[in-house]
Amino acid sequence: MSYNDKIARLQKLRNEATAKRRAITDRVEREQRADLSENEAAAFTSLTKSVRDIEDQIEQLRDDATRAGHDNPDVIAIAQAVARVDDSRTGHGWAHRAADAIHKANRFDGEKRAITASSIDIPTLVQPNVVPMDRPGRIIDLLVDRQTVQSNAYEFWRQTTRTNNADVVADAAEKPVSVFTVTPIEDRVRVVAHLSQPVANRLFFDHQELRTWLDSELREGLLDALEAQVVSGSGTGEDMSGILTVAGTTAVPFDTSVPVTLRGALATAQTAGTMVNGWVLNPADVADLDLLLETSGSGYLLDGYTNTNTRSANVLGGPDIARVVSPSVPVGTALLADWSKARTYVREDVRIDLDPFTHFSTNQTVVRAEMRVGFAVLRPEAFYVVDLTA
């Protein structure tokens, strides 16, 4: 059987399933009902799954035909008809894939109704394995140690003591004892989530608006909430144990001025042998630092917080130490750390759930975005909490 024959057969099956699905919605509308019956909902869900599965098979056949070098016009037409968002486009790759997932879950072959409750796994935001960015734009980019977990609970070892007493030893003399202590910590992942207001279903078929909405309201909102927990989570209830509340971090007091304090924190870390790799400051503190003058009426003292030129590097270290601006860090506090000594546990990547049943009569859908993640500080003393207030 040729590719065209296979595709034609699948299209016929898809059209039959779509017709059956349309018959259900037409019946509901004729009877002026706001909701589907239990049997209708089950049948509609099953038919929707069949349509999606068949469309996936059609796309797979199209890909196979392309790889095989088939240039049949029918195949090309089918490819154009079912072409989806191009992941390779720069700037909105994640949003393109997310929009595509929602579009598939609610496609009605021309019908602009979406009445099936759907769950879509959105392409990964917090990937388990990453390569550190040269210039991270967010705290999450500094958290390069990410592990997937297979259950709600996890356990890790936290280093609480490191006393190195190694020394030269004479023959037959007692060897010194170094003290290295780790403590087992049990914790669990938390759900980070939020809901949208009811959204008109037509927006799911308008990719441009949907990309903007998804990216700003869902993705950024979840990451903002996660970063706030990473920094300041209280460790009680549903809060994670954040850096500022974990016992054993290294406190650096204010000394003379903000630049002197920051440089002192770096010296403290270097003295302890900590290979720090990232600063995080609040935007207000970054602004104050950037606007410092050498003397009244003279030029600026530093080249800028994010600038790794000589004057800024003298205070904040060289280009190998990333500099992140984040409102998640309180004003008057800076964080300097070896961020590899923290770990993010990923149970579920970002997930989108659609509920069109509640607002069926108004043709609207409520969207829920959520992920299940945990956070652990493995070596608290590698995190330097710097006081910037006089």
C-alpha cells in the first residue's frame, strides 16, 4: 500500500470519528443543554483521542514520505494541511510548541468549539539536564544540578561540617582527624500552579495571541513562584526550604560601603575555598551600585553590575562569576554562591490542563498551569548571604 493510500485510509477514519463527535455536539445544542451527559462525555473523549491518534499517524506517514524522498503532490498537500508550528523559530520556540499541543488537543477540523477536558504536557521548562548559560538571566538558570524523581518524596545528604585537619605527620605519630559531617534530609516535591480566568476558545486557534499569553502568564508566573521559593521559602506547610531560611549559610555583615561589603564577601568565599559562580541582587540594589560615583560630581565608580570590565571585576570578580538581577532576592541582601551546591528535583514538568466543561455554555475554557518540583541546599555554607544595609 502506497503512502497516499495509507494516508487516505487514515483520513477516512478521522473524518468518520469527527462526524460522530460532531453529532454529539449537535445533539447537545439541539436539546439546548449546557452539559454533556456522562455517556456523551465518555464517548466524546474517546473519539477525540482517536482523532488525535489518527492525525499523529498521518503526520508520521508524512515524515516517512519526506525522508523516503517522495514528491507526490498529494503528500505535499497533506504536509501543508497538517503542518504545525516550527520549533526552530527563534524567540518563541517553547510557546510555539505549547500552542501546538493545545491546538491539537482541541482541533475540530473547522469547528471552533472546544468542549473536551484535555491534559497536555507542555515542552520542558525545568529540564533535568542543562548546560550552564554564560550569562544567566534568571536564578533558575544557575540551578544546574537537576534530578528527576519517580515519586513525591526524595532524600538527600546535606553537608553540615567540613573541618580539614590534614597536616604533615612524623613517623609513628598519631594522624590528625578531619571532620566531615553530612546529614540525611527527607523532603517532598511541591505543586507550583495557577489558574487563568475563563478564556474564549477562539484564542486557542489564534497562535500569536496564545503564544504571548502562555509565555507571560503561565511560564513566567510559574518560574517567578519557583524562584521566590528557592530564595525565601519558609520550609513550613507547602513552602520549600529556601536559601535564606536554611540553617548553616554563611552570613557576611555590612562593612563600610556596598562595594567594600561585596568584595569582602568574595574574599570570604575565596578564603574558605568555595568556588563561587554566581551573584544575585535585587534590581534596586543593582541600580544603587551602578549609580555610585567616585566622588561628588565625578564619574561612576564601577562599570556596571553586569559589566565584567576591570572596575566591576575588581569588586564582583571576573567573567566566570555570573551576575543575575532578580526581584526574588529581598532589597538590601545579596547572594553569592557555588550554585552547584543546590539541587532542583523535578517530578513533573510544566503541565497544562484545560477545563471547558464548566463554561461550556459561554464557549470558554479555564486553563491551569502547574509543575511539581522540589529544592535542596546540599551545602549551606557555600551560600553567602550578604547584608548591604549600613
